[in-house]
Amino acid sequence: MSTYRPTWVEIDLDAIRNNVAVLADLVAPAALMAVVKADGYGHGAAPVARAALDAGAYALGVALVEEGVQLRDAGIDAPILVLSEPSPDAAVEVVARELTPVVYTEGAIDALAKAVADSGGAPFGVHLKVDTGMHRVGAAAEDVVNLARRIGEHPELGLEGVCTHFAVADEPDRSYTREQLERFAAVRESLADAGIVPMTVHAANSAAAIGFPDARFDMVRVGIALYGVTPAPGIGDALGLRPALVLRSRVSYVKRLRAGDAVSYGLRYELPRDATIATVPIGYADGVPRNLGATGAEVIIRGRRHLIAGTVTMDQLLVDVGDTPVEVGDVVTLIGSDGDAAVSAEEWAQRLGTIGYEVVCGIGPRVPREYRG
């Protein structure tokens, strides 16, 4: 499809490779799983997956069966873990595509066993997920041994792994994560007492992989750090991770307004002095939050930061460049650097009271991705 609007995302695959190498070295001898769900956190699942595997990632993580199928259709044959239990009606596709499912209910276990039996395939590995305190998905601690035995009752299945997920590994108070680790240790002890020792144990997301060395076990599941975005302020700042995503557009229109003029929907931005206003063809339909301008956020034009003026609209936003010379066609950097000036996804997140994950995942599909490296 032709693209006429001058708005795009640049993805640096060498940055992905760098980040995988840095993180793999940090967590060794644990293996590294590259989590590429949500279209690689907005970066493009297949290109990121290939770059991560090139740099030493052992496996890939996705949220949905459909995401795993897309990677298989792209020719990727690495291990792919589906991080939430697939519905029973997806079992046939999971088996056919050789996706490794997380399970935590008897219904899913039985459906997968039947799908393997019907396919006539070899025994199929699954990972049993334990709820140690996130309370989103996962088996209760008291049910884990019985579920593991249920897996063992099916010759079509094998208990390949056991895992859990942390609720607050990215927050300064470390006590709850320690409690989760203790609960996870107790569950693994119960399994061992029953003669069940899974091959792979994993628990750590990006924050825990960086901040909790004793949570690395056999494998870590690295998501946001893979993309060079820190899980939370202060976590991983010194590792040398490189942001992989840059969001840019170009000035599409320039006008001179007088002091007292107000701009955009709601007329919430009133010019304090005569100024040039630049229009940029990107808006909240592309992932630039509507209220970003109200937070004092800035973009970069010709190496200088300038305020977003007023409400971001669906397809366009306005920039107050003051008396700075600006022309139609000038590059506008919304996330990334230009000269000595830089705006990060973390800065947007702090202004908006959210996290960098939401910022990069929110950049919409109508913004084309260009890959480098």
C-alpha cells in the first residue's frame, strides 16, 4: 500500500540485538525468552523475533495462539511459549503449529491431550503456571500437584516447565516479590516431594530479570527491556540498553498567529506572544495521546524541543515553535533524538501517569514501520 502521509516509525534491529546480548549476558546461565506479544510491543513481532534469535534468545513468548501462528507463518521455527492458557477449541491449532502452551486447568490439559492423540504426534510439552500472588491467571498452589499428576496421566503430554508471574517486581518495595518467590519455592518443593521435577523453571519478567538475580532460574521472560525501554524508573538504567523505536513525522503546514490566539479543539492553548504554529500530521488515532499537549510535552524540530500546542486531534497536532524558522517538510521527532535533543517513551509515560509499555504498544498500525540494521 502506498503511503503519502509523512509519518513513520523507525525500528533499529541492531538495538534489539544489542539489548538481547546485554540481557543474556546479565542473566546467564539462564536462557532468555524474547517476549514479542502485541506485535512485538508495537515494534513488529517477526522482525524483532528474528533479530532476538540472531542475538542469542532461546525462545519467544506470545500472549495469543494467533500471535504464535503469525510467527510460524513468517517461517520462524524457534520454541514459542503461549503465556496464557489457550482455550480448549484452540488445542488442535496449538498442536499443529507446535506452540508450547501454558496450562492451569484440567479442561485445557485434557483438550491438548486429545488433540495430540488425534494428530498421532509425539508427546507434547506444556508449562504449568502457578498463581503466587498476581491473581490474574494460574493454578492455586494447593492444586498444582494434582494438575501436574493430571498431565502425567496423559501419555500424550509432558510437564516441560513450571512458571509464575510477579505483580510488583518493578516497584521499589521488594517485599511482595520476595513473598511470591517463597510461595513459588514451596510449590516446587511440593512437586519434588511428589516425584515431579519439571525441566524448566521460570518466573522473571524484565524487572525481575534485572533486579532479582535469584528469580532467574532456568529462563527469564524479557519483554519491555528487549526494546530498550526501562520497566520502571531506575531499573536497568546503567545496562546500556538502546531504545529501538523512533517516531517521526514532518511539518505539513505553517502559520503565524498573534498573542492571545487560541488553537485546537477546546481552544485550551492560548499563545502568550506572537508565534509560528506548525501542523504535524499525526494524532491520537496513531497513538499520540489526546492530552499529551496538556502535560507540557514537546517534540523536536531542527534539533530543538518545542511545545505541543493544545489538544492532540485524531489525525494532527500543533506545535508552538515561537520565532524559530520552520518550513513544510521539516522532520518532527516525537520519540527519539535529533541532534542533542531527545524525547523518550519513558518521558511520555511519566507525563501521562502510565508506563513505557503503553506508549510503544499504542502506536497504531496506520503508522508504517521502517526497519534498519
